[in-house]
Amino acid sequence: MITLLFTSAVAGLLALTVYQTLAYPFFWQDLIYYLKLLRYRRKAQADMHRGIITYLDCFLQQARTKPNKPFIIFEEQTLTYQDVERRSNQFANAFRTEGSLTKGDIVAQFMCNEPDFICVWFGLCKLGCEVAFLNVNIKTKSLLHCIRSCGARALLVGKELLKVVEEVLPDLMKDNVDVWVVDHTSPSEKVKSLLDKVEHMLGETLSERPKADIMSNFLFIFTSGTTGLSKAARVGHLKAIASMAFLPMCGATSDDIIYITLPLYHMSASLLGIGGCIHLGATCVLKKKFSASHFWKDCVKHNVTVVQYIGELCRYLLNHPLVPEERLHQVRLAAGSGLRSDIWKEFTNRFGGIKIREGYGLTEASIGFLNYTDEAGPIGRASYFNKLLRYDPQTYKPIRTASGRCIRVQAGEAGILVAPLTAMNQFLGYAGDKVQSEKKLVRDVFKSGDVYFNTGDLLFLDDRGFLYFHDRIGDTFRWKGENVSTTEVAEVLGSLDFIKEANVYGVSVPGYEGRTGMAAIVLKHDSTLNGTKLFNHLVQTLPAYAWPRFIRIQTSLDVTETFKQQKVKLVQEGVNLSLIQDPLYFLDQSQKDYVFLTVSIHQGIMEKTLH
């Protein structure tokens, strides 16, 4: 009898295991991940009870418990947690005494990657200031817009970026914006030097540090505007704390040495990367900028074990010639976003079986996914809380039923990703732009009164519960890890004397992540395309990632019934010569000109022999 019961139990367990494996193959991975997430949340709650509430609090805790552990390695410098703590105190004292900065002041930070980026940032945080990170690639008009839109009363600029600021100094003086250069001297009496003041400041802990409201704004990060110039997204303390979980959830530990080459003005590097290092008490190897030729050499030199990426970074590494270091490194984990499945597989095959952890997140709201499996391609697993809605392919707005409610997509469909807004899942809006803030909200989605945040992204849900990035909607596209505003680029093109109208959009090019810029233009009467003039104009007005690589000349631009520029057909046709009769031009940077797109040039681009 006992033998029969035992045999039946074993058979039942075996049958259950087989069923689970076939019906729910990722059950155990899902369970382990959610248990890990639960442990993280409990730890975060325990930390809050101990007074460790904000991003800055987490850093200060590590500075107390691990003062002598290396925090930042930059070129030949090594700064411990205590070193960064003391230097940020010096900056805080300098800002308080020399700049009269106090709690609530908004300060724009325009600096390249370096340890002082972090020390300046933390120094301002210690005074209760809200910092606005500025993209170091922006030009004069965009720079002035960003400073004004976030309401900054002061600007901190790295010495190598001062020339860009000098062009708008008269405007900044009119706006009563104090300008500081992070250097020992200043070439202008209108710009104050900072480092000579910092050197005379004490590095002791500030006697009085303002208390932060966990529900309030922490900093500003600029995102591409769908109606023109960049928007200042408010990033709350809750969002910043949540972002610090990314690297731990990917599997990084306090013993890891983490390599960050992404720009610190991006959330990926500042909140996920540096924040993750702080949460773990790990060491960060920080680079001024990404270099494919130095990447693996740096990893070997510094014994790097974790790297942070965006999709383009991985492709650059694959396109680089073989180097001995790419097989001598100790990197075990690569964490990031935007990695195509084909690049994913090539990357792991070539560089030694590195574990990939692909994620998805937004600057504006606490929405995120993580692919914690080894399945190549997905950005994560479907979540109960975040929903995918059916949409109209012409308007990209959610389709509603007769009763006015939205419709969830089924497996095998792509839909607009939305997430519910609650007290703990905030969207604090864009500074100085209530209209655009409201446009990001979808109301009465599943019931009267509910409010969801519209990410502007289309995700695809497969029948196994995996999510894949499908496309961006609206008037932005992503290229070289940056969001490009089509409206901003169109305005720049339209300011040229030979262009009457411009319609800018992103097109897919085989072998490249994201979409590269293309512009359909109408020339003014009796005018011709002046490619050299156009190139020089772009150099002066836009960062390189926003330059249209292709120009399509049309006699008129297609518009919708509401007189909006029609992009759908243009995007579908891309640079397909068999579909397009209009003249096409290609940006040849070696000639600093737009050249006619011949069949041979087109073939070179498609075969990646021409970049």
C-alpha cells in the first residue's frame, strides 16, 4: 500500500513537472524574480524606517559604512566613497557661501562625464537644490530653451563647454542666471570660476541639511519634445530610488566593478548606473565617453565584471576589429536596453558568453521591465499593472469601445504601453509645459476616473508572455541612443532660404539600431538643394545624431485631413529606390555635402560598406 502511494505520488509530481514545463516554461524564473523583487521592496522599506529615504541618503549611508572603498575610477584617478562625500561637501559650502543657493533653487548642470559631475550634483543636492541635467550636445538655441524651461537660477558649466555658453551669455545675463565654470579661472567677468573657491572650503559634513519630501521632485532630465525643443521631465525622489534597483535586479553585487561609458546627463547612467553602484556599494569605472577601441582594454585594466550598454554600443563593439582583450576580460554581465536579438546573439558568441540583462524604462514615470531570462530579444515579461492598448494606426490614439473604454491587446498584437498613475507611481509632468504634460495622460481607460500614463511606445506581446519593443509613436524617433525630435529638426531645415517645407521622420536601415533621420523637403521656387550649406547649417544648430542622413525632394508634402504632415507612407517607403521616384540625397560627411543617392551608394549603405 505504501509503495503504491509512493509510486502514485512520484508519478503525479512527474506529470505535474512535465505539465508545468510545457504549459508554463518560465514559471520558476518568474517566481524567483518576483521573490527577489519582494525582498528588495522590503529592504527599501526597512531603509526608510532607518531614515535612508532618498538617493542622496543612500550615498551618505555607503560613505559612512564603506568610506575607503573605491567609488569612482576615472582615467588615473580613484575616489573612494569618502572622497566623493568630502568633495561634494566642499562644493555645497562653496555654493552656499559664494552662490547663495538654498533649498528649492533650480540649477542647470552642463558638464561632460567626470568625477566632479557627481560631486557637483551631490553638493547641490545637499543644499536641497533641484538639478537639471543638460545634454552636452545641444547648441545655443536649445541650450537657452532648456535653461529657461526648467526655471534655472544658476548654470554650472564644464570648462570644455564654456564656448557654447558664451554665445548665449547676454541672454542669460538678462534672465539673471548666474553662470559658473567648473575651473580655477574664468575668461570672462560674466562667468564666475568655481574650483578656486572650492579648494578653500571645508570638506566636513554640513551642519544643517534640508529634509527632502519623498513625494517631491528630485531633478530634471530633458527628453525630446514632440512639439519642438526638449521638455524638462520632472524626476521625483521615488523614481530615483526605484531606479537604483536596476543593477541589483540584473544580478550585480557589491563585489562587482561596473563600467559606465554612457553620458551622465542620461537617466541610464546617472540613476540606473551610478545609482545602482551606490545601492550595492560597488565600484564604478567612469569614462568621459564611449570608445570601441578602448572598451575591452579598459575592462582588462580595471578588472571590470559588469558593463552598462545601449544597443548602439554593442553594435559598435561588434563592428570593431578583433583585439586580444575581448577574450581576456572578466566581464560576466551586460545590463542595458535597446539590444536587437541578432546583435545579442553575436555579442555573446564573440565576447565570451556574457549574460545579457535587457531592460526597458522611461525618464518621466516609474515604468519598467527586465528580461531576467536568457531569451534573446524581449525587453521583459508582461506585467499585470502595465497595459498594452489597441490603437488606430493613423492617429496612434487608443481605440475605444462604444462605452468609451479602451481595449487591451491579445497575444500576437502590438499595442500602446500605458501604466496606471498612483501616489507611488508618479508622473510629475514637464516643467513649464502643462499642455504637453496633459497630453501624456489617458483618462477613463478601463473605468470612469482612472488615469494612465501614455509612454508613446508600441510593444509587442507574444503568446509566451514576453514583451518586445516595436516602435515609437508621435514625432520622435531614436538614433544612436538619443531621442530625436522631428519637429525641432524640421524647424532647423525650414530656416534655410532654399527650403519651403520639411517633413522629418525616422527610417530603418539594415544593420543599425533605431531609426536614422530622413527629411522630405519642398524647395522654394527657382531654388536647388545646396548640400554644403545644409551641412554647415546642421553643424551649427543640431547635434550630429539629429542630422538627417537622407533627403527626399518632393513637389509637395502629403498632409492628413486635419492638415498634419503625413509620415506613415514616407516611413514605410524609407530609402527603397524601387518604391521612390523622387530624387534622394545622402549625407556624405567626408565631403561635407549631400550627394545624389545612386544605386551603388545605396548598395554600399545596405551592405554596411558605406556608413
